[in-house]
Amino acid sequence: MSLDHTLLLSALMRTDLSRTIRESTWAVMAFEAVHLIGLTLLGGPAIIIGLAALRREGLRGLSVPTLTEALLPLLWIGLLLMALSGSLITVSMPFKYYNNMAFRWKMVLLLLAVATTAALLRSARPTPVASHRGGTPQRGLALCALLLWFGVGFSGRLIGFL
């Protein structure tokens, strides 16, 4: 770890916000609960949209654009809750998270998952071309997004063990 990182993390750790969260008996647990609610609101719709794009049993008759339109607000709320609560958890112990390889993997996978999901949602928008049926590229994006989201969840669980 470079001196710049050490100074930045030390300064962050000395903030009132970091100290208050770290010293509270309930704050981190409450933020973790909000983080899990956010994961549910983000992950549930992302999985449903992904499976519909893959034309999985039980979701074949559902229109991906219609699902996307209906579930997009939940995706945004979930992402917002996860980003805010995750940031507050990280601020409470910046050295712990900065030095944790699972946390680093989670952040990389998260960026890739958000970008892939955004690409999938863009590809699911209705187009004026009547022949657009959500073919192989959309299915590839859906599969990639699903795998990335499961990777985010898996690496998130590993954080506490590494």
C-alpha cells in the first residue's frame, strides 16, 4: 500500500462519520440489513429480466421490454440502497476493506455487472424494427449479467471470511 493510500484511508478513518459508525453497537448491522434489502431489490429484478431474456421456462411468454419497464424502478432503488449502505459500511473500516481481496473482486465484478445489466436493459428496449426478437446478443448479455451478479454476491459473502 502506498503512502498516499495510507494517508487517505487514515484521514477517512478519523472522520466523525467513520468513528460514529464504527463505535455504534447497531449502525453496521443496520447498514448491512439495508444492503441486503438493496440486494434483493436489485438482484431479484435483474435475475427475472435475465432469465426472461434467456427465455427460461415460466418466463417465456413475458416480454423483456415490458418486464424492464416495470422493474426498472426497483433496480434503481436497489442500486441506490446498496451504494449508500455499502459506502457507509466501508467508511467505518476503510483499511479492512481496502486490503480485502474479496472486496476488491466484488467492486470489479460490480462495475462489470452494472455495465452489462445496463447494456442488457438498453438491448431490451422496444425498437421500431418489427423483426427485433431479442436474439443471441441479448441472451449472451443476459447470461453474462447473471453470472456477474452471482459473482458479486459470492465475493460479497467472502469479505467476512478473508
